[in-house]
Amino acid sequence: MAVYLEDRKLVKRLLAGDERAFDRFFSENFARLYRFALVRLSDDPDAAREVAQITLTRALRKLSTYRAESALFTWLCAICRNETSDWLARQGRYREHIVLVEDYPEIRAAVDSLQMPEQMSPERHYQRVELLRLIQVALDRLPANYGDVLEWKYIEGLSVKEIAGKLGIGPEATQSLLARAKRAFAEAYSTMVDGLSSQRSELLQS
């Protein structure tokens, strides 16, 4: 299992109360979390700013739980996803944008089938929210390196060349990694959906 040594060092400095570490923590992550939240909040800048701030504050309180088994930003994104969901629930809204939907027609069709132009019945609304939650959980279950490249590509909008530079590998290797990450996402999502379908069938038969 990969260990992110630089991130672990930064967290140790944060836990020790190093002010420069705090400055670095906020300067390196606030803008990225803002963009991460923005696409999940229907391009609402005020909401994205609020969620990014809440995420960083909550992360500081949970720093002792960070084990450096994933990149620090990936860990922050997991917190940000939860904060985004909580914010939308408080506002009575639900996320419209789903990462990677454009790569998987079957997922796009599933989401689109649950969208209605005006009002949505309670049952249809529940089904759609459940589907969006499954997609989000599938993303969260990906290995750290897969999560990183997918976040960089589909959340931050980096090019393959830029991602290759961040990883220190060639463009072809980066393309291959992205392809594996997308397959892993599709498999994780399909497994979760199949598992839920089996559970429902068992309940109906009992």
C-alpha cells in the first residue's frame, strides 16, 4: 500500500501547531476544494466557498485520523463530498453533476431516466437520490491513485500532459492509468448496483 510521506510530514507539522504548515495547508487546498465543490453545487460560488471552508475546518479537527494511505487531497475530497451532501440536504437540493457520467452512457441513461422536467414524485425522487449516492460511494471506494487521476481529470480539468507531469510518468502511461481507473469505477458501481438488486429480490421473496 502506498504511503504519502510528504503529506504525512505536513500533517505531523500541523498537529504540532506549525503556523507555516497551516498557511501551506490552506493555500494548497482551498482553491482546489472550492473547484471540487463548485461542480457539485451547480456552479454556486458562495456555496462552494462555504463548503470548502467547512471541509478544511473539519479536516483540521480530524487530522489525527489521517494515515497517509491516500493523498491528503484525496482524503480532503472524501470529507468535502460528505459536507457537500450535508449542505445540499440542508438546502433541500441534490447534486445534478456526476463525475464521469459522460464516460458511461449506461450511468447517464440511469440518471436521466430519473429526472423529470417539472415535479418529481416522492418515489422517483428517492430513487434518483439513491442512484446519485451509489455513484458517489463508488468513486470514494477507488484506490488512492485512481481517485487522484480521476479527480485531476474530471474535477480539476487537467490535461493528460499535466497529470503526467504531476505523476512523473509519460503521457501513454497516464492514459493507461486513467483507463484502468475508469474501468475500476465502472466495476465498483456495477457491483454495488447488482448487490442492491439481489438484496431487493431476497426481500421481495421473503
